[in-house]
Amino acid sequence: MEYENRIFTKPVWEGNTVYNETVWPVDLDGGDIIIPLLFHADKILSVTDTALRTVYQKGRDYELCDGKILIKRDGEMRITPRNEFFLTEIQAGSSFQIGAEGGGWLYFAEGDGITKKQYCVTYEHGGVWDMKKPEPTEKLKKTRMKIKNKEPFTFAFFGDSITYGANSSGMKDIMVPPYAPIWSEMTVQNLNEKGVPVSHINRAVGGMNSQWGAEQLYPLFKDDRFDIMLIAFGMNDPVTEHFEEYHEKMIEDALRINPDCEFLLVSTTLPHKLAAGFYREQYKQQAILERVCEKYGDITELVPMTDMHSALLSKKRFFDMTGNNVNHPNDFLASVYAQTILKILGVL
């Protein structure tokens, strides 16, 4: 199997098949390795590694257990022991040392250090999504008209490491199978495949916050022409002081460059609660962005990724969807970014 945009951008909240939902078999308590899925699975269609190349066998490697997946200890799917997830000593060879809530250290990795420990499950279910979900906007009229008429336009992306693409398999600094594009490129590719000639600019920088964005948007984009800008900061804003004014400044500076620009403001996904010091006020940011969107009317719409991640977390564990065990998405969660944006734009 290989990456297919139509599969990765199929909304997880629609239909009765979920594709390539990720799980990380971690032996936390010494019991059966039973992992919850987004829905109560009726039939597992396939289980693969995250490269989508190695196929695992029902009965030998896994079983369907009351709608969940049970990973067999004597099968070929690797189970991460508890002492490799919660560490008692500083992690050798890691560029960062991540404390665990309650003491000790939390296993952390960039690149594909964690995603190669995860697996993809494709399954059928009879459930209905009963949580918040994105709906097509009635705002962003110029962008929606360009999409409807298949007119060319330029999409600008600005944000932190999540917007840069960490830890997607197709991120330029990683590039491992299945080479799933970062979610900004996944979004643009879907539009291109539907006949909309979209080009894009991505000037996201890892580790940055909204204050940096407010300071750097104008100098970074002043010579660019773009029709819609997506702004996605927040993970590195542990407190919400000045969060609103920084976003308003980014909008105003973008309008100085391109007065007809429209905007998507993305609320952040949430950090791992087990990573000491990371989970702070990120969950408050979406309400602030909603106020900004109201202030700027039809030219600005919210992408509610805090709501979407919270919905996923009500069914799944954080570490089943992460790329670094702290704050970066894996391919599965990154695809939900693209799904949410495309749904809001009325493409899906």
C-alpha cells in the first residue's frame, strides 16, 4: 500500500470505514494489550506498520476484542514495555529530556522514532460521530468562489513546528514511507486533484509562538502575493496573555501586504498531559480565536483543531496519535488537520 490523498483526506467522522487509524502498543499494566479505537470496530480490514508496507495477520498478531484491537504478545507486532515508555533515567541520545508527570522521564523522539513503533488499523464500524465536527463555512466568499470556479489562487501558511510539518512521514527532514505530505501540502494536493490550481507558501518555523509571528509576518511575507492565509500558532503559547492582540496584528499586517486576503485561524491541538510542564493554557485559545474571527467578519474563519483533537482524545489515547510523544501529530492526526480545513472550505 502507498499514500493516497483521497484516503488520507476522507473525514474520520463520516462513513462507516476508518482508514489507517494509528495505535501504539504500550504495555502499561502487564495485562492484555487492548487498544481503543475511534469507533467500536465490527470488522478489521487490515493492520499494517505505519509505512503501510508490512501486513499483520488476524489470529497470529492481533484479534478483534469487543470493538477494540488486541495485540497478541506472541505475534510479530512489537509491544513497547512500560520501562521504555516511562523512563527512570535520562534518555540517552535525545536532544530533549522530557519529564513525566509524577516523576521520572517520558520517552521522546523526533523523526520516525515513535511512528515506527505504531501501527495502522483500517476497520468497518456501525457507529455515528456524536462529537463536535467541522461544517462548511458561509464566510471566505472570495476563496470559496475561486474553488467553485476552479480559479487559481495562492494559499499562505504560517505557524509553528506543527504547521512546518513535524512529524509527518513526508516532511522534508524525515522522508520515510508512506511519505504522507505535511498537512498543508495534503490540503493543497486535494484541491489540485479536484482541478483547483492552488499554489502555496509555507513560512512556518519550529519552536515559534504567536509573539514571534506578530513580529515576523510582515518581513517574511512582504514581497509575496497570496489570496488566503492560514495562521496556526498556539502550541508554544503556554499562557494566553496577548494571544488575541498578536493574532490581530498578524491579520492587519497580512492585509497591509494583500488587502483582499482572507484568513483561516487554526486553534492548536493539545500537548501530552503526561509531559511535565507542556499542558498549560492551550485549551483556552480557541475561544480567543473565535472572538478574533467575529471581529473580522466574513474574511476570517476558525479551524477548530482544539475541538477536533479533544473529540479524538475522548475516544483514543494521546500517544496513539503523536509523532514525538509530546506535542507533534503523526500522519493520522496530521490528516485530520487537512480533513478539517477541506471540510470548512466546502471541498469534502
